[in-house]
Amino acid sequence: MSEPRSSESGFPIKPVYSATDAPEKLDERLGAPGEYPFTRGVYPTMYTSRPWTMRQYAGFGTATESNARYHQLLRAGTMGLSVAFDLPTQMGYDSDDPVAHGEVGKVGVAIDSIEDMRLLFDGIPLDQVSTSMTINAPGSVLLLLYQLVAEESGVPGSALKGTIQNDILKEYIARGTYIFPPKPSLRLVADTFGYCRREVPKWNTISISGYHMAEAGATPVQEIAFTLANGLDYVRAALAAGLRVDDFAPRLSFFFVARTTLLEEVAKFRAARRIWARLMREEFGATDPRSWMLRFHTQTAGVQLTAQQPEVNLVRVAVQGLGAVLGGTQSLHTNSFDEAIALPTEKAARLALRTQQVLAYETDLTATVDPFAGSYVVEAMTDEIESGVTELMARVAEYGSAVDAIESGFQKREIEASAYRIAQEIDSGERVVVGVNRFTVAEEEPYEPLRVDPAIERAQAERLARLRATRDSGAVERALADLRTAAAGTENVLYPMREALRARATVGEVCGSLREVWGTYQPTERF
């Protein structure tokens, strides 16, 4: 018998599994699809009645260029849009701010004001598409711009469907695109929950994300444990703001990665659903079954893509997408094969979407719900991951909360240790990466990447100059003063924020007003 391999999370994978490896009281731990504890999926029929939502993450350069790509994706059959914003927008700076120099339009679309948002969604029926926006610290700002543009085209907030990521806690752990300190950031998240309940009731107010922690090196157990721990802090913040758990919990959503280790990924998704259902029902007393559901979007693992032999990434993405579907995802983005090199070309983005369409329409994956239910190996792995996640969440709780653990650097240290171990395994050849440390070629075929025109930064600055010259400056200043007053008190800040944006205040001006009141987060040396 061969030596057992270790999973990504560190537990041994046996060469052979049998009925003795399946958990006790399996039927009780599984439940039926669409029923507590949702191990088998959050909906009774899952994909047998309709496939998952097929999204493609896109956005680059100007709003006009990104709008053209969105129309291409919709014509190709994508079901939902997923907007990538450039780094200055993610950090709450306008394109003409000196801090933004060299980054405008590079990793996503530049959005400075309502005028850019109008261009971004020009000709797109916002009452018919679901839009996901990957934006965190200024998430509420972009949501309000979206709502204002929709209202201009006659679509009320009650008809809008989509998600803002709005998960600021993981920014302190993995990505770093935070603006404000944790406490006012949590207040902004809670204000967004309350605003959307009244004004945009079908909107998913947060996408609590493990994806970026996984991209930074987190294991599957770390990804789920730290994500769910952050989720608990968001729930507590909303409760502290006076919201009832069943008023906001049904609109919570999650965002996870799908790696090439297919069996462990399937088990990971199933364990995450079971843990969240138990926490929401037992710890927070939620009574609405929708509050118990862990609904999630999945993106295939960008960190596993290689610049060497990039076409091999098509195979990786197909395997990763398969794991997400077998794990019961509600929506899926499949990465383009060329993303390890540059922004995806139109052809590469179309191929990534076609990957999902083959899975949905040429396989039998949509014929039955949770096909791995009862599998000796998957059920054993699901229990292993559940146990590991529960133990790691308990370690976070020892700090007092996820925020307290973040400020002590706990999650960051744990993830960095995992990332270092992975790098060592790749360098030593213990972990095989096809085309990188095995099965290499002497010469790579030439590839022409998509490039962003550096003139975009100048054009955005000129647009901002015209905006400031033609708007009612007095109305903007009054609206921003109202926003600062609300931020200093207890009023929901999204209402004065909306009026400032309606008056054509810029993203940078709105975020700058909040910076004046709340300050800017500076990590301690412990990081």
C-alpha cells in the first residue's frame, strides 16, 4: 500500500476509503437538498431546474471600453456581469489624484463619478441582469452610483439584483485595499445592510470572501475558517446596529476559490454550508431558513495559473470549474487562460465562458443534485474539513473576535506560513506544477497580451476637470458637509452619500469626506 498523500489542508488522504470511513449518522449530517443543514446544497432542485449563474469578471481602461466588453459577454451567453475596478477606485481616489498615477484603468475600470457609471452600463437593461461588483472599502459608494443610474433609466431600486463584495475585514488580512479603521468600516457595512433592506431589497449586501485569502496562500481549512469568522463579526455588527438577524442574514453571500484539488474542494464547500447553517441557527437564533443558507459565488484559482505554457490553464480552469459545480456553487467565474500574463483578451474571455457552458450543457452534471453524496472519500473529507475549520475558528475566537485577531496579525501569520510551505514544495519539486517544474518546454510560443492605453489616465483627468467646472459646486459642498455630519453621528451615512453622488460629487470626494471624520487605517508593526 502506498504512503498516504496529504490534502491541501494537511490531513492524510487514504489510498482506499470504505464504509467504515463514512461519518456516523450520515443521513442526519446530510439532510435533503434545500434543507438544514444544507450539506447537499441550498436549493432542493439545484441545477436540475436551471444552471448556476455564469459570470465573467471584466473591466479595464475606461467605462466605454468595459461597456463594450460587457455587451460582448452578454451576446456570448453570460448570465450576470462581474465588474472589476481599477486600484484607485478600490482605494477611494479619483483618477487625477497624484496617488493614482500609473494605476488608472490598469486592473479594472476607472469610475470617478456618476458620469462614468452611466457609460459603464449604457444600453444594458439593469432590471434584467444581475451585477456583481468587486469593491470593498467604497462598496456602498459604487452601489449608490449603480442605483442612481438605474433610476435614471426608469429601473427602481426594488428591481435591482446583484452583489457588492463589501468585505472589508479580509482586506486587512490579504489584499490591503482598506481605507478606514476596522470599527468605522464595520459601521459602514451595517449601514449598507440597513439601507439595502429598505431601498434595494433584492441586493446581496456583502460577499464575504475567502478567495483572496486563498490566493495569498490559505489552505482550504484556513479559507473557510477565516471567512466564516469574518462573517460572524459582520452579523454581530449588524445586530449591534439594531437590525434583526432574519432581516439581513438572507442577503448575506460568500465568495470562495476553486482549486485543482477537486475532491477536497467539493468537501470544503459542503462543510462550509453545514457549519454556517449551524452557527446561524444555534448561535444567533435565526428562524428564517434563508438565514441558515450559505450561498456562494466561486472563482477558479488565479494563483494556480501559469505564464508558462498558458494554454494548459484551460485544463486547470475546467477542473476547477467542475469542482465548484460539484460543490454546489450558486454562480461561477472561470478565469481566462492568459490571466497570468495580462488582462484577458476577448477570445480568452469567451473561451472561459464556453468552459462553463460545456459543463452546463454537454455533461450530465445538471441531471441530479449533489452526485457525491454518500461517497466514502468525500464524506470523510467533509468531516475532516469541518473539524479543522471549527478548531481554527475557536482559535480566532480566543482573541475576542475576528477584528481582534486581525489586529494581532493572527490570520496573516497563519496564511503566510502556508504560502511559504507551498513555495518550498514547488521549489523542491515535491509539488508538481505542469510546465513550471515538470513537463517544461525549451521555448514558449509568442503571445500578444491585451494592453491598456496609458492615455486613459489623461482622458479621465480631463473628464473630471469638465465635471467640476460644470456642476453646482455649492450643492456638492453642502451634500458633503451633510455626509460628514452623519459620519460623526449615528445616522445611516448612505442617504447623505447618495445625495452627494446625485449632485455629482466624485468617488474620491465622498471617500475623502469620510476620511476626514473616521481617519485612515495604519497597520501596526506587528504585521
